[in-house]
Amino acid sequence: LDLGKLMSGRCLIQGSSGAGKSQTLRRIIEERQARAKFGAAPMLEKKLVVDFLREYLADLSRNVRPASLKRYGFITLALARYAESLTVAQVTYAEASKYVAHRASGGVGPATLRDEVRFFNKAWAMARKLHLCEFTENPWTFRFKQQRVEKEPFTDAELAAILTQPMPAWLRLAVDIARYTGARSSSIK
């Protein structure tokens, strides 16, 4: 919404009688004034990242497998240690980028970082719904380039070592199918 056009009368707000046009317009203007004065919307609840993530994990615990919940707990702990004094609204793209760079410099691989960022992206989308932050683009929106590694076929010695291992009949069948066709047994109909 362009406040300048709205104030000069060149922006039309349509709605039926009693739809709340005046109240909406007043709220928009008050929020813009507060944002200009204080730097954030006055209606945002100030909550520390640590507290928000603890509550977010508690909500997730009803719908997520225990193994995933444990992984999310480690992800949450890593960000909580890094951003212990930040509120949810203070986490911008720049802050998120610093965190990702910090994790990468600590030896965290791209696949793990991608999972962490995906988790935080969903968490911040929920934070926005809860009026803890506002953004036009989620601060946890990143693109990771993966290095493609060409797969090399097994050597004869590696293949012989695999085939000498004791395995159940169902696994032997899958190994034989893969060996002869190069396909997985699930892709053969």
C-alpha cells in the first residue's frame, strides 16, 4: 500500500458500509508513523528467539516423530546460543546470513544447513502469523549450491566384498537386481 498515494487521494479503498475502511486506514497510518518513529510496528510482541523457539518446538512435539523433534532441538539450541539476546523481530536477512556463515565456518555441511534453514523458515512464517515479526520476504530464504559428485561404479574388489557378506534373501534379491540392471527393485514393476 502506497501511503503517499493514499494520503493524496489517488488510492481507492473499496468496501461496503461497515466493512472497517476507516479503521483499517487509521491503523495503517498509525503503524507507519510508529514504524518511522521507532523502527518497528508497535503491535509486534517482543519475544526472544530462545523463548519463541522453545514454544515452537513444544507445539511441534504433538505432530512430529521423536527423532525429528530431537534433531529440531539441536537446531534450535544452535541458534539460541548464537542469538540469545535477539528478539524474533530483530532477526533480519543480514542476521540470518551471519548465522548461516557462522555455522558453515564451524564445519556444518550444506545439506545440514539446508535443513536448518528450512526449519527456521517455517518457524519464522509462524512467528509472522503470531505478530512477533513482520517481513515481506522471510529472512530464512536462502539458496544453497550443492557440489555434484560423479558417482563411480564399484570396483570388482568392492563388489566381491559386498557379495560375500551374509544377507537375508530379500536383500540378496535387491542386490542382484541392482547388480544386473543398475536399477532399484522399487523402480521395477
